[in-house]
Amino acid sequence: MGEIRFGVDDLAQLRFAVSPLWESVAALRTTVDPGRHALHLPWIKTALAVGAARTDLLPRLSALEALVPPPRCPLAEIEEELAVLTGQPDHADGLLGWWRAGVRPYWPRIRAVLEADLAYRTRQLAEDGIQEVFAHLHPSLRWAEDRLTGAGLPARGMALDGGGITLAPSVFTPRCVLLPGRESGPGRSGTAPCLVYPARAVGTLWERRAEPGDGLARLLGRSRAGLLGRTSSPTTTTGLALQTGLSPGAVSQHLAVLRDAGLVTPHRYRREVYYRASELGLALLGPGSEDGPA
């Protein structure tokens, strides 16, 4: 057991982020022992066939996990994160190859689950406060007074000293992992530590999603019906464009129509706007359209 100690300034510096680099490394770890990750077997069967992009990295897996930096912004691109690995060109090139072959083809689906988690946690923070956020991140964590305790946290304790902390959901990480902060130096700025935790509703990740029925498609148009079906969990215009193949501009236009009809509601988090089906929209989609289990 270990702990992280928070000051008043640290509570104000709580951030949320998604790290495609961490997800790539955690995904690689998942393929090592498929029996322990039965939930991901639909993806693992494909990932095992990737070949050199995966095999070359396996002997370096532990070192790669230690190299992953805390994410600097809420929705970073993997190229931005790899740029931080200065002096590690072999690692960076290998990870980029694995990302392109094993993870990027499935990233829209993965990112949708991660973004839905971010929207849920930020809403929980606004409505119920930080205690509720930490109380529901993972069963191993406990929040009391000014500190977070749990397995995987620094055994000697760690004070944040006003720099705050980043929370990052992961679909491939079954437990909490702390990515240490990076001090500032020549050519780079410092970053706060990051606590990676298992995302909500991972059980829905590889489910086949039924397309909206013909009746709904005739009512709304097939593109709008398809977009509505993908907003049962909060997602962004970019995420919907990646999932459907529509241009971001077309997605924005369709979402505006759905919003004006009361079928989706927007929710802003920093620079991103998340759209979620309203009660009316969920009713049109029918049974089984609610978010997956926590």
C-alpha cells in the first residue's frame, strides 16, 4: 500500500487525459498472456498475427512501460507523445510500428470508450466532488482527508507539491498504475504525474453494434440514425467522424439537426464537445442503448 498527498492547489490542478502511447504499451502487455485477458480475445487474435511489429518489442516490454511519459494534454496524438522519448529512437520507431499495425485500426472504438469515461468522470467531479471521483476509480483506492491510498501508489508516500495530477482511463490496464511526473529541463517542460485506471464499460469494447433499424433510418436518414446510435455513450465530432468515415463537417451538420430535434445533448470538456443521446434519443434507439456497466 502507498499514498499520494494532496494540497489545496493540487485539487484545483486535477486533469483528465487519454494517452494513445500508454494504451499501445498496455495493449502489447495484454497479448503476452491472452488467458488473463479473455475480454480482449476478439482483438488479441488479430493482434497476434501482426508479426514483427509486435515480436520485436516484447523483449523490451518492461523498459517500454517505464519510459511512457505522463500525457501532457487531454487528447494527445501518439506522435506528440513519442516525441518526448528523445534519445530513444529504436523504442519510438518500434512503438510507432506497433501502434500502426495493432492499435490504430481499432482506435476509434477504443477512443470512444475512453472519451465516454472522461465525460462520466468530469460530470461526476462537477456534480459530486473529488471524493466521489476517487471513490469510484478502482476498488483498491481509498480517499481520506488529504490523501489517496491504494496498491500501486508510492510506498513511501508522494506529495504533489501544488503540481496536481492527471487521471487517464485505459481499456487495457486492469489495475491502477502511476506514471511519475517529469521535471522540466532543456527543451522540455515538466509534467505532473499521471494515475492510469481501468475505464468504465470496457465490456462493451468489442461488442458488435447493431445498426439502427430501417424505420429509424427512414425517419432520420441513414447517416443521422447511425450517428445517433453511436451517441449512447458520450463522444466527440472527431470520434464520430473516425467511426463512420464521414467528414467532421458533415458530422457537425448532422449533430446540429439531432440537437435541434432534442435527440442529442452537448457537454463541453475543455476544448472538446461531447455529444450524448438524450432520453428521447435513447427511447428512439430502443432497449439496450444505455451505457454499459461500470
